[in-house]
Amino acid sequence: MTRGKFILIEGLDRAGKTTQVNRLYERLSPNSESMKFPERSTQIGGLINEYLTNKSFQMPDQTIHLLFSSNRWERQEYIEKTLVTDKKHIVMDRYVYSGIAYSLAKEVDGMDFDWCFGCDKGLIRPDMTVFLVNSKSNDNREGFGKERYEQKCFQEKVHEKFDITFQKLATKDNTSPVQIIDVTDKSITEVEELIWKVVEPVVGAKSASNQLLRF
Ligand code: NYM
């Protein structure tokens, strides 16, 4: 087998991403790893965690944006090793699209799409992204509101910005497709099957080489 495939699951807060990442990871096991961003266990991740959980911990919007991106950069070597050397698939919970969409939703002067994307340019790109959309509000999910950004009106803005980000980062040859899956009123198993339907052909396809895609 050539390299493993990089599958990303994105969505708003409490959309059920983590459950689905675990299901997909188990399905691909033992030939897979699951990862998430922010990766809170590193020093940079610790600062991010403090920012998200302690609403009185202040930091400029630009700084926290760059920290989220740095957190992705510090795990690139590991991602490359997992895909290319270990030939394992990666199932990822959040990545570049979250980075851009959440920062754009703040609508800070000067922090436009190009600014937000600049620091992520060159990161390893997923082979497929699945975006989970729930047309009913997620604000009744357990734990919603505990962390920064978990407010209904902000989440609506983030959703809009996700759409813009997907459009801007679409590849002309569709080498790194984004599949939108409506999870409204669906059970965990139903969503799992919908995800598998789009992911199976990607993980089943042989790569022509070990070459990774890049943003
Ligand atoms: N988040 C996540 C960002 O604002 N930028 C990023 O680059 C990433 C990866 O972190 N509200 C936000 C989205 C979430 C928060 O994520 C924590 P999670 O998946 O709840 O741990």
C-alpha cells in the first residue's frame, strides 16, 4: 500500500464531530490514527486551552489565530510520518477550515481571508473533508456555552464563514473534495453510514505515489 489517506471532519461546536471521528477511526482500525485540533497537550495547545476556557484570559485576535495555526504546524512532522512512513490513515477533528472560519467570524479589521489563510499555506491538505451540518441549533447539546465561541449568533456567523472558506479553498481539479452532510434529526449510526459512503472510495483508492497534498 502507498501512503495513508487524510480524512478531516469539520463542523460547528457540538455538531457530533468527535463521536463520528471515533466511529470512523474504529472502522479503519488498526490501520488508522485519530487526531484533533486544537491539540491541547502541547505548550502552545495549553495557551489555546487557557484562552478557550478562561474568558477573562485576553489575547489579541491575531495572536490566538497564529497560535491555532502554530499548533497545526507543530504536528506536521507527525502527520507526515503517520501517512507516509507508517502508511496509516488519519481521521482528523478540525483543521485549517475551522482556523479560518472562526477567525473570520470575529470580523476584525484587516483579518480578511488572505490574512487568515496566509499562516496555514503549505500545511498538509486532507484528501477529503466532511462538513457536518445541523440545521437545528446545537445550543441544547450538553456542555454548550462552556467555552469561548459557544454562542448561538456567533455560531451562525461561523457557519457562513465556513461556506466562504470551502469555496475559496476548493481545488480546480477536485483533488481534495469537501462533502457536506446534513445530520439534522439523524441518529449517530445513520450519520456514520453517510460518512462511510463518501469516505470508503477515498480510503479504498490506491495513491499513485507517496506525495502529499498541500494547502
Ligand atoms: N478553533 C479551533 C478555532 O477557533 N480555530 C482553530 O484553528 C481550531 C482548530 O476551538 N470552538 C475553535 C473551535 C472550537 C474551539 O475546539 C475548540 P473543540 O473541537 O471543541 O476542541
